[in-house]
Amino acid sequence: MIRQNISLKPYNTFGIEATASKFARFSSVNELKDILTETPDKEILILGGGSNVLFVKDTIDELVLLNEIKGFEVVEDNLDDVVVSAGAGEIWHEFVMKCIEKGFCGVENLSLIPGSVGASPMQNIGAYGVEIKDVFEKLEALHIQTGEIHTFTNKECEFGYRESVFKRKLKGQYVITQVYFRLKKQPNLNTSYGAIDTELAKMGIANPSVKDVSNAVISIRSSKLPNPKEIGNAGSFFKNPVVDQSVYQKIAQKYDSVPNYPAENGAVKLAAGWLIEQTGWKGKTKGHYGVHKLQALVLVNYGGATGAEIYDLSTEIIEKVKAEFGVTLEREVNIYL
Ligand code: FAD
Ligand code: NAP
């Protein structure tokens, strides 16, 4: 059922007030198809958990659709691995917990990421050295214009660093309905990234299980990141920039402690949070919004901020970082201007 003039505040983790002129939910592909036949212009905006969006405009004129397709099924059971199929409307963290309960390995480092399974391929979600492309098998998506279901393999998704074909050349053309993951039956743990090993040591665990790694990730994340239920935010607002060696060398001459990580083709990944911190923005507020005190990559709404205020703050930060380091930060969050 399509409803009119619905507040989107409960549907975005930034807690921004915006109104959907038209709003509907669907919990199956057939329901989605029915809604689309009632929408001749096919102008739609899909929402999962709303944890990676910023509404800058007050009114969304596209039909806002909330994906609630559920389901979790092992569709292939092999000697060493399984293929799990999940409905796009499953909550990502609940999906991870179900995989761990069943003893499947591969998504534990991605514990506690907010949002839905269906949005996970959009930006190839990643944390602690793992990205969904590492476990991704294929997905099914409905082509909005024709109503046909198309399958995309790992290669066809053109995954990159917080990127996929759905954020670039196929932007706005598909609704992802089902995602398939290939997970290992034997643990192949990756604990060397970030503070996982230290956290496991703190927990007194020498030989961690898949569940232990997940618990360590949950514990680190809970200590550093604002819980969107308490403070409005959309996680990292900016991507970590990947720059040429020459740009990195220039920065390192002035700041010998600049964190840097090797990227593809000799390039260098910098930590956007660190760059922002050097400009003095970490923990700064502008009344009811600002930059989080523990993680400068996260912009926060303490209550009542508008999307335009958050967006303008992000522009100010981009300009400051550009002036200090010559590096242009790119927004990771999907902006609706
Ligand atoms: P939404 O915000 O609802 O949508 C995001 C975009 O995807 C929108 O453009 C939307 O139109 C589109 N979309 C959503 N569902 C579909 C679909 N079914 N088909 C087609 N398009 C769709 N991200 C990381 O990568 N790593 C992290 O560690 C991480 N940590 C976070 C921590 C916090 C506290 C928060 C608030 C966010 C974090 N994020 C992280 C960002 C966010 O959680 C992810 O990007 C997540 O995948 C977004 O899912 P969602 O369902 O909320 O997407
Ligand atoms: P962190 O551990 O303090 O590290 C800061 C940055 O350095 C991270 O952004 C990370 O890049 C990079 N980094 C650290 N160790 C690295 C290594 N061994 N190799 C390459 N890069 C390394 O980061 P954090 O803020 O606490 O976040 C922890 C993880 O959760 C990170 O992977 C981060 O991406 C993820 N996260 C993402 C979001 C989001 O919204 N996208 C929000 C919160 C946390 P990467 O970001 O490339 O990993």
C-alpha cells in the first residue's frame, strides 16, 4: 500500500527529519513488482536500514520503498564450504549472528555493521580487513524499468574500496532482492587487522573461535563508535583517500607520524579520520551537531540537526583537509540533495 507524507526520521540513523511524499514497504519480489506497476514514472528510492544516507532536501519526491524481504537458507552444502542465501531485507548483524551460530566462517569481522543484507553489496561493506566481496557469491536484483530479475556475479558487481557497480554506472537502476554468500566450514580467521588481536588478548583468549573474533569486533566497535540509537550518525562520513606516493611523501615530510597503508599499484591509503583530526575538527560541535569525539570520520547529530547543516559541515571539513594536505576527501554516505 502506498501511503502519503510519511516522516523518514525513524528510517535514517542520522535521525534527520525529511518527508516522503509517497512511501511503501515490500516483503517479497511480487509485492515489489505490484508497487512498481502502480508507479508509472518508476522514480524510486530504496531504503534498508537507512544507515548510509543523508537527506539534505526536506521532501523526497521519489517513491520511498522499504525493503523487508526476509529469509536465510543454506542452498549449497559442500565438503569445505556452504552457500547461504539471504533476503535483502534481513538485518546484516542478525545475518552474521546466524552464520556464526551455524559454524560458518567469513563474515565475523563484519559483526555489528548496521543496515540490511541488501545494501551490503552497494558499497562492498568492509571492516577489519574483510570486505563482502571476499565471501560474495552472487545476487539477484530487480531491474526497475523492466521488472526483470537479473543475476550479478562477483565480477559483474565490480566491487572496489567501498564501491560497486550499483553506486556507479548502474546507480538507481536496480533493487537488490537476494544475496548469496560462500562461507567456509573451517575457520580461517583474520585477527591481525586493527585492535582485534589486542582485544582477544585482553579477553584472555589465545585460540579464538569464530564467535570469539565476532565478540572482539563487537567490543571494539561498541567502545569507539556512537550507537545510532543514542546519537544520530551514518558511520564513516568520508572514504579513506587513496593517494599517489608523491602526495603521501609530501605529507610525511611535515607529519612523520601520518598513518599510511599500501594500496594497489604502489598507491597509499591514508586514514581520513587522522587527516580530519589534524585540522582540529575531532570532537568539535556546532550546537546540536558536529564531529564525534572518539572518531573524527563520524559526523553526528545530537538531535534536531538538518541534513543541510550536516552536509555543509562536511563541505567545510573537505575544504579544511584540502587546504592542509592537498587531499580531497570523498563522501561515503549516499547524499540526497
Ligand atoms: P541504506 O542506508 O538504507 O541505503 C544505502 C544506499 O543503498 C542507498 O543509496 C540506498 O538507496 C541503497 N540501497 C539500500 N538497499 C538497497 C537494495 N536492496 N537495492 C538497491 N539499493 C539499495 N559501512 C561499512 O562498510 N563498514 C562499517 O564498518 C560500517 N560501520 C558503520 C557503523 C555505524 C555506526 C553506522 C551508522 C554505519 C556504518 N557503516 C559501515 C555504513 C552502513 O552501515 C553500511 O553502508 C550499510 O551497508 C548500509 O545499509 P542500509 O541497509 O542501512 O542501507
Ligand atoms: P582504526 O582501526 O582506528 O583504523 C583507522 C583506519 O586505518 C581505518 O579506516 C582503516 O582503513 C585503516 N587501517 C587500520 N589498520 C589497517 C591495516 N592493517 N591495513 C590497512 N588499513 C588499516 O579504524 P576504526 O575507525 O576503528 O574502524 C575499524 C574498522 O571498521 C575499519 O575497517 C573501518 O573501515 C570499519 N568502519 C567503517 C565504518 C563505515 O561507516 N564505513 C564505520 C566504522 C568502522 P579501512 O577503513 O580501509 O579498514
